Amino acid sequence: MDEQELRKEAHDLDVTVWVGKGGIEPVVEEASDQLADRELIKVKFLRAARGGTTVEELADDLAARTDATVVETRGNTGVFAR
């Protein structure tokens, strides 16, 4: 699937992973497990998780740790593909 098709498919996805004040570390395993089961996941980065970073930086970090690709970030939400 190309990026536009992935974005279209991600539009109706529900958020299944929330990154809170604990940061990315506590959700890496859960995100990896979900990506093993499905092609796309949607992750919400709560304000407490951001600290001094941006959603894009957090999304890139999570993608690197889960061997995934960031399809898009919009607002406080990121979409990841395996």
C-alpha cells in the first residue's frame, strides 16, 4: 500500500496506544505486539508525555524502537505501519 492509501485506512482507526507521563518506554512492547497483529496502529501522545519534545520527535523515537514506519502525525496522534 502506498502512503495515501495507508492514511485513508488510518482515518477510521481508533487509538489503541496512549503515551502518558511515563513516556515511550512503557508502551514499546505493547505497540510492537499490536503491529505484529495488524498493519496499522494509532497512538495518542498525551500532553504529559511531550515534555520539551514534539509529537513528531516522539513518533520517530517510537517508530525506531518498534521497527515501524510513521505514516503520519496529526495533532497529538501518530499513525504507524509495520
